[in-house]
Amino acid sequence: MASKRIVSATRFIPAPPATIFDLLADPRKHSTFDGSGSVVKVRKGPERLSLGATFSMDMKLGLAYFVSNKVVAFEENKCIAWHHIAQFVWRYDLVEVPGGTQVTESFNYDKPWAFTVELSHKVEHNQRDMEKTLERIETIVTA
């Protein structure tokens, strides 16, 4: 049965998967392409993510806070995903297509405690924020 609690956005980006993946795999760059405006900066983490790597980010969503993440999927130039303590997963899938890459960003919050996300009303903005994120990624990698 498919998850009911997944939000995603897809965009064609005229750049090779490796260029996009390098950006996604560098936690120091996440604030540059975050379309939600909530990622402030990396607090701690490696220069390049890998499967099982952990990293933490300073965040701001009304109030300042930080979140620790663990990379749970990592396939070079194809997919990267991480989750925080609540195990909600942010994922990027890259598919090489003629002239560039089709990039899909998704947020899977299909857990019994997802009501916490729904109460915040943030999910209603995720689609728009993901579209902004993908647009920013395109701007960065095609500059």
C-alpha cells in the first residue's frame, strides 16, 4: 500500500546528475538551495555525505532550533535521503534524461506521529517550498 503522507515536486534541470548530486551531498551548501527558508547553516557534519553519515543543521521556523540527521539512502548520482529523530525522510531522486536530469524531491512523513507535522500546517507549504528548492538548485548548478 502506498504512503498517504508523501509530498513531492519534480523538475527538469539542464545539468548532469553528478553536478546536482555533488551539491546535495555537501551539507554546507544546503542553506543555499533550501526553498523553505528554514535551513540556516550546517552545525556539524562531514564535507560530503555518505550512507550512515550524520549531520546537524541550525534551523529557523519561527524559533531557532537545530536538527540532527542521518543519511539513510545514498546511491552516487541517483539518490540521497536523510531523516531526523522523528524518522520523517527528505529524499532526492535523480534520473538522467536527454539534456539533463529529472530531479524529484520528496518528504515522507508517513509515521504514526505525523499528526505533529499536520498540526504545524507546514505540510501545506511543502509543495511550494520544494518547487522553490528545485528552482534554486537549477540556478546554482547552471550558473
